[in-house]
Amino acid sequence: MVSGDRMLKTRLFHWLSVSSLILLGMVTGCNQADRVYCVSNRPVFKNEGAGYELVNLAGREVWATGDWNPESFEDFSLPFHWLLWFKNDPRIPLSDNGVFLKSPGCPEGHYNYMYVFGKQFVQVVRLHSVGKRVDDQGLIRRTELEKYHTLRYSAGRSVSVLTSPDREKFIGVSKSLESSSEPPILPKGWLLTQHIFTEEIQVKLLGNVSVLRLSNKDSYQGPLAEDLN
């Protein structure tokens, strides 16, 4: 009986040790990264290339970089101790130019940076909720977040606008690098229309923003505060 109790205590000790290591990884998984907060150093993204993001679900953060290519990003795997982090699919912007005005929680023109895996990342988003179904089939999934992002669409640019049953409008912001050429399947009451801008416009996505991901992985963001017509 004593031997059995000792074996049980030994197993419990090992279980607690492993659990503690897992918890430590969840809490401090990215502590090996160097971070600086709210510095006056505006990031530069090449609009013709893909953007790459690491998402921290525990910290509710999204960190972006342009310092990758599709092949190396595909081959890259996050270390085991980076629990609750994942790679977002590479995104191609649909606007002609985009500027992040600040990182969430910072004054305008100031940004949080993370230096890890030999790359520089800037925090572009604070997450509120991720990937909630909008409809019963999950054809549209909604992520709620905070960001400070302006987009420029030049005159003559054609862009898709998604309209909800409540008449809220969301503009096409990005598509997946592996986006299907097939049109998305929309739930009843949702409408996708094409707009051609006769003059340059700027779309402001400031503060709380809804990101709608369609079945073909295209991303629409809003709701828009201004009429595009």
C-alpha cells in the first residue's frame, strides 16, 4: 500500500511538472523575443507583396511583417513553447496603399515592435474575438478587433463591397495568397457588389473594426462610416 501511494505521488509530481512547463510556455512563450513599446518608428510595408502575421491568442495580439516570402513562410514552424500562437495565412492587399497610424494602446505615430526569428514585427491589431460564425453554415466568419489603419484606393480602382442584411457595408481589404478564383458562397440576405472609384478615396478603419472572412478566404472590413458613392 505504501509502495502504491509512493507511485501515485511520483506520477502526480511528474504530471504537475509537465503541466507547469506547459503553463510556463503559454505565459512566457515569446519572452525570448525582444520587444520595444510605443516607439516613434513608422513601419513600411511593400503594398505589392504579401503580408505575414503571427497571431497570439493568449495575448490577443497580431504581429505583422513583410520580411518573408511564401516559400520560407510555408516551411516555418513556431516552436513548441509558443503555445496559443499560430501563423495567419499570407495576405495580399487589395488597396493601392495602406498605413497603420499606431499600435493599439500607443499614441499616434508610435508602435510596438517584436524582434524574433531574425525578423522585425510590428503589432497591428488587438483582438477582441476570433472567427465567430455569422450564419449557420459558417460561410462568413467575423473577427472583432482594434486597429488604426487607413487605406487608399486610386481612381479607376475596382473593389468589391459586401453588404449585410442590416445594410452595413464592408470593403474588400485583402485576399489569401492561396485564394480561390471561385466566387464566395454567401448566406441569404448578403450582397457582394463591384465598385469602380471615379476619384481617389481613403477608407479609415480606426478603433473597433469587424473583419469578415468569406468562404474563398477574402477579407472584408468595416462597417464603413461613409458612403462610397
